[in-house]
Amino acid sequence: MTTTTSLSELTGDYVLDTAHTRIGFVARHTMATKVRGQFGEFEGSAHLDGDDPPKLSAQLTITAKSIQTRNQHRDEALRSKFLDFKLTGAKTDPWGNFRVGFEGSATINRKDWGVHWNAAPGVVSKKVTLEFDVAAIRQS
């Protein structure tokens, strides 16, 4: 028996079922092999609006220290060199708010996220660097 669900029936707030979700990655190690890994600790939520899908919002929090590639030395190197943000500053602003700043980056393949263009090969790079310059205000 097949059931059909309309988009509007999907409207609501959701949380990740972490016992049935995998957050993983793959990276080329050499010309012949790939290294696969995953994160053991994460949480997330989403709000779906079936009547207006572009209003989708989602949040994902990954604990970087939970990286697992089945190689302890590599995992420690990834934690210390590639996954940590750099603290750029911390102080109280003129309005009494305590602020912190961080910066970091990550490189992704845009095609892994379904971003394709019909441009001539080589015009738009497959590799995209995400840059994070983050300012946060302490809430309590």
C-alpha cells in the first residue's frame, strides 16, 4: 500500500533523531583512496513550511571533537589543525554586552550540495571556501 503525503502535511517543527542519523564526510587521501569519517556527537532541528517551502529553517550543531576516522593520530590532527576556530577577540562593548569573535574556514565541493551551473568547464570552480567571521554576544 502506498500513501501520498502533501507538502502542507509536513509543516511543523522537527528535531534530529540522532540514533538514526549519520553526519559524515569523505576526502581524497591519495590518488587511489579516500578517507571517510563521521561525527559521533551532533544535534539539530528544523522548521518545515509545506505551504511555503523557501521558509524552511534548520540548525545543526556538530561537536568537532567527536570526529572519528578510525585513526587516532589523524583524528587528533584534524581536531587541532582543521576543525578549531580561532578566537579573534573578547571584550565588553560600550552597551555592556560581552562579545567574542572567531574566524575559521572550510572548503567544500559545491556539486556535493547540488549547486551546478551550465558554464564552460573551469569557469566556476567546484571547490568553494566557506569563510566564517563570527561575532557573538553572551546571553547570560
